[in-house]
Amino acid sequence: MKFRLLCIFFGLLQFSCTSQSKKVNGVSFVASRDAIDQTHIDPVIKVNANYAAIMPFGFLKSLKAPEVIHNTDRQWFGETRKGAKQYAELLQENNIKIMIKPQIWVWDGDFTGFIAMESEETWKQFEASYESFILEYASLAQEVNAEMYCIGTELHKFVAARPEFWKQLITKVKAVYKGKLTYAENWDSFDKVPFWKQLDFIGVDAYFPLSEEKMPSLETLQKGWQSHKDKIVALTKKLDRKVLFTEYGYRSMDYVGKEPWDSNRGKILNLKAQEVALKALFNEFWKEDWFAGGFIWKWFHSYEKSGGINNDQFTPQNKPAEEILRQHYKQHQ
């Protein structure tokens, strides 16, 4: 009898440890011109990812343009509904779970957080167009049984100006899609979103500034996280929602923690800085019960041609940072 009770106890303990350590170990799977095949999935499996964010795109001609152009034959295959479905289904065949995450690109490269209309009439036009875009991919998320759906990415001014629209949009999305919902807000605005309680996760694009140093140490970067982490924890407690890093990542460059969101060219290559920054983030977040996991920015389908030791951009592919990612994700499978 005692032996049996001990077996039950250790079984429950093992289950508890497993359930606490299991996280969303995600990659942001970049849309491309082409369909994908098994050779494009194998590197995702090898890095021990258990989730992929699939990112179809809509386009705006300017920050004030009221029409989201989406799902057209002029877009890359991976940016369309057909392409997103093909990507999702092949990843799912390989036991990779899916978040569908439709995003907007402004044609002149402006930040989506500044999208704002100039009149009530154009706001109404934009809302109708954005709703069509989001419901299109909510329908796809339901069709492919995606585990998660993200209703928008970094749209702070839109969210702040039209809260009633977002409340109604979420209700409409829930009528179409039955899985878990989130929204991806930028690191400096995530605490201002009024509708988190309607969603399942607090989604944060986690490009928080951590250090002004050229080559910060692991200790410096972890210290730099503390004030941001306090703010995140306060929100999770207030709303009783876990935080999901809908995007996270670092470029392989000097001053890696100063402005992690910066994608401009002309930076000085520093592969070690990317490694250390990822270690700091993993050390601070993956052990926390209130943290759901995250999606590294970003992962390209053509592995052999992506990243590499001369690449200073965000992808960890074919860099020392990839091994850090692989080891860490393995610990939390």
C-alpha cells in the first residue's frame, strides 16, 4: 500500500513538473513566395519548436489609407489564405501547433502603431476593411483547427481611438473561431489595451530596451529586465491572464539591448550579443508559471540560405544563437 502511494505521489509530482515546464516554444514562420515542403519543416523540428506563427499579410497604402488589401493574386503565396493554409497543414502533419497571426504592412514602411484615420467616415471604412481581413483569417484558423489566433499586431493608435470596434470585433471572431485568442501589442503599449479580459493571453511583442552597453553581460541584461518584468507581473495578476510573447528576439549586433526593435541596416555584427540576450530572456521568463511562452522573430523557410555568421538581422538560423534556442526549447518540450 505504501509503495503504491509513493508511486502515485511521484507520478503526480512528475506530471506537475512537466505541466509547469511545458511552454509555447514558437517560431515566427515567415511568409515566402513559394509553397513549402518537408525540407522546410525539418529545421523547425530540429530546433525543438512545438509552435509556429503563420503570418498572412494585408497591406495599407499609407497610415491614413482606409482599405486593407489582402488575399490577392498579387501577393506572395505565403501571404495569402491559400498559402497560410498550406503552411499550417504541413506543419501540423509534423506535430507543430499553429497560431494564425495576420499582420499589416504599410507600403512606405511606417510603423503600424501610428495607423489612424482623419475622419469618422474613413474610420468606418477602415474598420469594415480590417474586420473583413481579420474574419477571413479567423475562418482559416477554425478550418485548420489552429490552437491560437491573433486578432492584430502593434496597432496602438487604432486600439486607443476605437475601443468599441475592438470589443465588437472580438465577439464576431468568437462566433467564427473557437480556439484561444490573443492580440500582439508592442512592448511600450501592452498595458494600455482595454480588451485583454476578452482574450485568453496578453500578447506582447517583447522588444524591451535593456541596456545602453555595446556588449552587455548576461547579468546586466537580466537586471535590465526587472522593471519591465514587474510591470508585466502586475498586469497578469490584475487580469488573471498569462503573458505570451507573440514576438521576441534580438539582432546579432553591438548594442543588442539598447533598441531591440531597430531593424535598420548599417549595424556592427556581434553574434555573441544575440546569444547572451536570448539567454537572459529565457532565464527570466520560461521558468515563470504566469508566462505562456513565445515565438522567436524570425524563421525563414529556406534554411540553408537564411541567417549565417555574417548576418546581423533577427533570425537565429545558422548562427550560434540557434544552438541556444535548440537547447532551451528542448528543456521545455
